[in-house]
Amino acid sequence: QVQLVESGGGLVQPGGSLRLSCAASGFRLEYYAVGWFRQAPGKEREGISCIDRTDDSTVYADSVKGRFTISRDNVKNTVYLQMNNLKPEDTAVYYCTTGLIGCTYYNGGWYPIGYDTWGQGTQVTVSS
């Protein structure tokens, strides 16, 4: 089975932290650019971060820059999103997705080029 599974979301107070995980089955993440995007009710999809497949360079949307960090662990075949200093506006369902080449900037966010697959997502709720 080829799939992506997001996990690690939950309810956190403003200023708190969460680490999301994107675990791949059936393929190796090390061969792909991997990104995280989020979807909140009433808002467009926002590509918040992407990590390149070749040199592990990282990019971030302005909305999360300085607060979120994307990384990968090829041994575990997992990509992470460390989220610090969370704000209520970060509340959304978070998805990871893959592309073949690298990362591209589109509509205010970053995405793996040609991304077309993702998992079920994990809910992040930031509230006091």
C-alpha cells in the first residue's frame, strides 16, 4: 500500500508547540520533495512549508516563518513539522504531500512541484 499518514495534531494553547509527523508507506520519502499544507474552514489551502528532495533545503510561508521547522528522517521514512509559538490562526487540518522535483511558490505558499497525493490530515486546534 502506498500512502502518507499524518499524525501529531491536537489541542494546544496559544504559544504552545506541536510536532507533526508524515509517515510514508510503500515508497521512500527521500526521493521526493515533501511539503506541508493546511486547510482551514473558509480559507484557501495554504502551503506552509516544503523541503527539497536533493539538498534538503527548506522554505516557509511568511505566516509560519520563524515558528515552524520542516525536517526529514530518511531512516524512519518520515517528515516532521515542528510548530512553535502556535497561534489561533494556525488552527487547521494539516496535510503532507510529495512532489518529484522540488518546491515552488504559488499563491502565497510553498508546495512540492506536481504534488498530487496526501493523507487524511491531522487536526491542529490552537485555543485557550
